[in-house]
Amino acid sequence: MNLTEYFENFYKTTKNPTLKAMEYFMEELNHPERKLKIIHIAGTNGKGSVTEMLTNILIKNGYRVGKYISPHLVGYNERISVNQNNITDNEMQLIIEKLTEKIERYNQVSKEKVTLFELLTTMALYHFAEQKCDFVVLETGLGGLYDCTNIVSPMISIITSIGYDHMQILGNTLEEIAIQKAGIIKSNSNTIIIEQKPSIQNIIEYTCKKQNNTLKIIKKEEIKNKRYEGENQLFDYKNEKDIEINLKGNKQFENATICIETMNIIKNKGYVISSKTIREGLSTVIHRARFETIHENPKIIYDGGHNEEAILNFVDTVDKYYKETEKIYIISILKTKDYKTILENLLKDEKATFIFTSGNSEERYVASNELYRVAKQITNNEKIYQKTLKEAITYANVQKERITFVVGSFYIYKDVIDLLK
């Protein structure tokens, strides 16, 4: 079986939000989700960073940890891993064979077919149960309330941030989006958030009270002495001093404190978690495609930020680490994103060179000439160009004195890596 072909041809169309298919599969598989201790993570930005930090910390403490993420960067196997070892093709194929008849049966009686994300989520939960994971770090795909992953009853729910993204599905206001994210809050468990604006925080507090859920709100004022030393960041939190993070960006301070508080809850539930391993986990974590250096000499950094909050974090990080460096930006943006707002924030760097591409698909990505046209309306900078992705990477690869940022989408990561090779 060609797994990539199988997944690419699987039903992907969005449908009315429902957990019916997930309920069906969990019943058919004897409820693997009930055998797992799950940390469930939702949020507009920061989900991936928190997922990687938590996974790394728990592994450092000697636990067997399942991790479920989306999207993948190179292959579907990346979405499902145990102790950072991706599920194998053979393991995937065996699960698909087990599910094939069940998928066909469901599709025959249901008005709406099983989607690819429902299939992958089912595979993940089944695999984690089979692998007898001590913990599972489960990242939502979209929203929370009707997300496929919301079939679980987690030990801890985490909401990282709430911003504007996927509004066509989640709602047009931050409050509407907050209701969707708060859908992962379940009864008799714990929830962690960073303090939010009152209207959003009220929604989360109300949901927790309704669900008899214990809420921990991290106050931003408790994150102190934030500083940047070399390639790493350091900060103080409560009584802990000089905590080091191996990820860049101001938001990573908040993400790290979420992880510290998560470990405090787990520790209070009787599990062994040491301060030393929390520090080790934060200082050694790797998160691909999030301000990741993918090439040296010339330096090329990849960041998949694709909404306003993520781009503002990206711009802030660039300013902190590379303010005086001559820069090139290679920009590719999906048609589903607010590309005008993204460009407005990126084009504030008036000394930089900007190269617009149509990504790896003219059907899915905003055309380079459209990005170019909008950019001309925003800036007087004359160093803006249109190129194919291949031409842009080839150009960047000979700019020894400049640093290049590839930004705007996760879905060209493999193409960029292959072009650099």
C-alpha cells in the first residue's frame, strides 16, 4: 500500500461539525481513548510549541509519551509518535486494515463520509493505547468543541491563546472563537490558560465552573526578568530563576510557564516530576518550522506563521535577534489566510528585500503577482520581487552576507528542504 497516495485520496472535504464518526470508531475499537492519560491542547497559536515542550519534559522524566500533531511537514507519520519515534508505515498499514471494513460500514449508513482527520485521530488514539503510553499530548486540529480530538476526557486541558484564524468555521469574534476553544474543557479535571482579556477569560471561567473543572490562570506579571543570551532565552517564574528555553520568541515565555504549571498538576496527582527535568526539557526542546534554522552559510530560517498573532510574534523575534542584519523575506500564503494583514506587518521592515511566491500550488496559494500588487499599495520599498519558490530559494542560497526568512505557511516546508538539498 502506498500510504501517501492512500491519505491524499482520502475524503478531505469539510462537513458539518460532529463527533459521530469518532464516537462510532471509539466504540468499535473498545474505547482506546479511555485507557489514556491525555493532555489536550487548543489555541490559535502556541499549540505546537507547548506540545513539543510537554512531550520533551515528560520523556526526560522517564515516561512513555504519545504525541499527536497537525499538520505534518514532510510525511503523515510525523503526526503520530511515541517518545519522538514516528509511527512506521507498517504500523499505519496494519491499523488501516483493521479500520477499512469499519470505515466502509460507517460510510454506507451515514450521510457524511469519514474524513481524513477523523481517520488519523482514530489511528493515533488506537496506536497510543496499543503502545501503552503513560501520557498522551494531544493537539487539536481546529477549534476545540467539535474537533475530532474532543472525543477524549483529558487529565488536563490547555488553551494557549485565542486569536483570529479559521473564522469561516469558528466564528467572527474572539468571543465566538473562545467558546469553540473552551469546548475541550471537561468535567472533574484541570484547565490551564494565560490570563486573557476579560470577555474571553469570563467564557473560560464560566465553562470551568459549569464543568466542575479546576482552572489555573497564569498571570503575565509573574513571568519576570525575560532576556536573550546567545541562541537561547531565559526568564524567572515565581521562585524559579534563570529558566532557559531553546525556542525563540516572546510568546515562548508564556508557553514555558504553561508547561511548568502542567507539570505541577501532574506532580500533585502523584507522578514523579523533577524541577531538573523540567529545565532540561525546556532547554533542549526542538520545534521544526517555528523560527527554525534550516541552513547555515547563508543562514535561512523557516517560520510557518500564517495569522496576525503569529506574524506579530515572528516580527518581534526577528527584531530582537537580527535587528541590524540585512534581511530577505520569501513569502508564500494560502488563499484561506488574511494575506493583506500579514503583508502589512511584514512590510514594516522597509530596509529588507521581499520575494513573493505562489508557494507549491497556484490553486491553494495566493498568486505571487497578487501579493506583489498588494505590497505595492502598502510600501514604497522598491526591493520587492515575484519569483517561483525554486527561484527564490536559489537566490537566497547565494546571499552569504544576508539572512533569509521563509515565512507564511507550513505546507512548503518539504519543498524548501528538498530545494536546499
